[in-house]
Amino acid sequence: MAFTTNKSLLARVRGGDEISWREFYAAYKPLILLCGGDCGLNADEKEELVQQVMAEIFQKDIVGKYDPDHVPENISFQYDPARGRFRHFLRKIIRNHAIKIYRKRKACVSLNDENHPVDLPSEDKWDGIWETQWQKHVMNMALVELKNHVQPETYLAFEMYAIQDRDVREVASFLNMSVASVYTAKSRCISTLKEIIANLEEK
């Protein structure tokens, strides 16, 4: 099966397709927030991190100019694959801005304030954090893609049984399916999901 229709956002970014702010923002804001939290940033700082990262990616004066949830559609991003792997490009931008925010905080508060962590993760620790969060991001995008390639009942059986870890008989009864059909749905979805992830992942 070739996933040529409804290509995921990640695949389109990697391919150098033009992506709208709204689509990119909705897909990548959760990833940036998670990374900010892993760096010890507070809620306001995490939101600032999102704005600063997005502003740099889109190379426009977005912060202070637009409400992030109501940016005009004509503001778009097009990644040049010649820069290298997109995941590395994004990783660098997120860490650089997290460091800037952290340094700004240190200039405003005492290092002895127990309510403010005093150290960002080391480079090696950050690599591990980033890899974990990136894989979660890829999986979330793959699950969205999976929904477009299987029947709703098949996906629901997979979600309830494989993801929510419900009893197979409970799932079969709820969906009015045979137990064998639930097993088949899980097998089919896992096989398709692996192919989607392989298509999304950068080599």
C-alpha cells in the first residue's frame, strides 16, 4: 500500500511542500509544549517557547502581530530539504529558544528560589528527551493517518483493544463483532501503522 493520498503534514514538510501556519501550528504546538515542560519551563514560558519557535520557523513578525489562533492562511512555511533532516532543524530551534527563555528567567529570579529549576537538561539528556517526544509525535501523526486508511469500525476495534487495552470480549460485544474480527482488526491496523510510520520516518 502506498500512502500517496492525504499525505501527512510531516511527509509534506519533508518533501518541501508549502504548509500553512494554521496546519503547522496545530500539529507542532503540542510537541513544543512537551519539550518545554521537559526542560523545566513553566506554563507561561512554554507558551512563550511556542511563539518564539513558530516565529523563527515562519520568519515573520508573528509574535505580537497576530493572535496565534487567527493567523491569516497566506502565511506559510516551506522547508528546504537541502538543510538536512527536518527533525534536527526543529530540535535545534526548540532548544535554542528554551535556553534563551531560561536565561531570561535567571536574570529575573534568585537562583535559590526553589520554585524555579536552575538547570536545563544537558545536551545528552536533551537528545534523549527530544527523541522520546519526537517518536510520540510521529506516532500521533501516524494514528491520524491510519484513520484515513481503514474503516471506522476497524479503527475503533483497534483503538479499544490495542490502545485502551480493553478485554477483547468486551470490545467485540460493544461493537457487535466477533472476537476473531477484533483480532483481525488489530492485526490489520498494526500492519498498516508500521507502513505509515516507515513512510513518515526520516532515514
